[in-house]
Amino acid sequence: MAGGNPVFDRLNKQIEKERYAGFGSPQGNPQQAQQGAQAATTGYATQDAMTAQQLNEMYAQPPAGPADTGRVTVDDVVVKSLTLFVVTVAVAFASWFMVDRSPAIAMPFWLGGMVGTLILGFVIAFMKKVSVPLLMVYAVLQGAFLGAFSNVVNEMYPGVVIMAVMATLCVFVAMYVGYATGFVKVNDRTRRMFFFALVGYGLFSLLQVVLLMTGVIDGWGFGGSGALGIGLSILGVGLASYSLAVDFDTIDRAVQLGAPRKYSWLLAHGLIVSIVWLYIEFVRLFARLRD
């Protein structure tokens, strides 16, 4: 649940702070702009004063590469997202095949990955610095959980996992297109509404997990596979889908404000977490419908 989690709340505050510290402000200053204007108006005179040898030396210089501004770019976030995605999927496949060969390790992988990502998620959220190794460990734990979870569900409901994967990809593309075209809106008001809805849903989910582990409820939790349970799963899919739009908006804000490049890892982490959350909600929804 990345869109309204502490990682992105801290990131948004830090982006504003870095903006006042110099990031996100227009590059250069009035004096430099004035000097540039003077150079533009006197460029021909300077060129006329240069000798043929100086001109040849100037043209012989290698072309300048792209400037390294030290600020986050969309390309940075894409590369980091693909890195974390590959790690997560690779570990998930390994976990799937290990559970397939030794079903007894399904629960250790499932619970260990779930509890580990929960604890590590809070650590990452409240750390003052960006720790790439911790993000990688999170991706590994997340993959271990996903592999075991998906294997068990696929044994109970054949075909549900592939349906959830396809649905997740389709919703991701649809939300990106919707956000890019302005059809899906993200502003301060919708962010606040989403945050409170997410907090409520998160507390509800934690309560449900506790009750499931203690045996008070069973199956897919509150509502089971009835109308209430399906309604709760649809709510989860809706929140996870909008979380992607919030992630896209946060990435846009970070790029526009010129946030430090180190935050590309956090932006990527949040995006992958939202995708995984959406996938899990689809698995739950399709399994309930299958029942």
C-alpha cells in the first residue's frame, strides 16, 4: 500500500524541504542569465576575433554528454523500478518452485515474507536516509511471500493466479493512461481522502490477519465468499488501483521539483509495492468469486 504510506508522506515533505534548499528551483541566477544574454549578442564578434586554428581546435573537441544534475528523472525511476521488479519476480518464481517441491515450507515462506515485509516496510518508511540494501532485502522477502502465496492459492483455485496477473497488468496500463490523459485526477483533496481511506482499510486488514491467525475467523476473512466479502475485495482493488495514480503523481512532483536522485529508489519501491498490493487484491477477489 504505497500510495498513502509513510514512505510517500515523508518523501513529499522531503521534496518540499529540498526545494527550499536549492532543488527544484530554476537553474542559474539572474546574473548568469544576463551574462548568457550578453554572450548571445556578442557571439559573432567573439567568433570573428578567433583565429582559424582556434576554430579548428574548438570543432575538434568531443561533443558534450548529457549534464548530470544530480536530480531524479523519470528514467531513473523506471530503471530502479525494473530492478526491484526483476528481483521480486525472480525470488517469487524460486519460492514457487521450492514450495511446489516441498509443500511444508509454504507457511514459513508465506508468514516469514509477510511479517518481514511489514516490519521492514516501517523501517524503510521512517529511516532518514535511503538504504538500497534494505530495499533489496524487502524485494526478496516480498518475492518469497508472493511465490508461496501464489502457489498455495493456485493449488486451491487453478487459473486464479494467471487471471490476477493479467488483471493487474491491464489495470496498471489503464491507470497510467488515465493519469497521463488527465481522466484520473490526483490533487491535495483526493490525496487526503485516499490517505484516510487507506488508514482505515489498513487497520481493518491488520485486525483481519490477527483474527485469522488466532482462529477466530477463517477462509478469506470477514464476509467470506459472500456479497460482503466480494464487496470488501472490490474496495481493496479500487484503493490499490488509485494508489498507482498517486504513485504516478508523486513521481511527477519529484521530477518537477528536482528532488535528489537518491529518492528514485523510494519512488520505485512505492510503485512496486502498489503493484503487488493490487495483484494480491485481485487474487482474493477472483478466489472469492470462484467459491
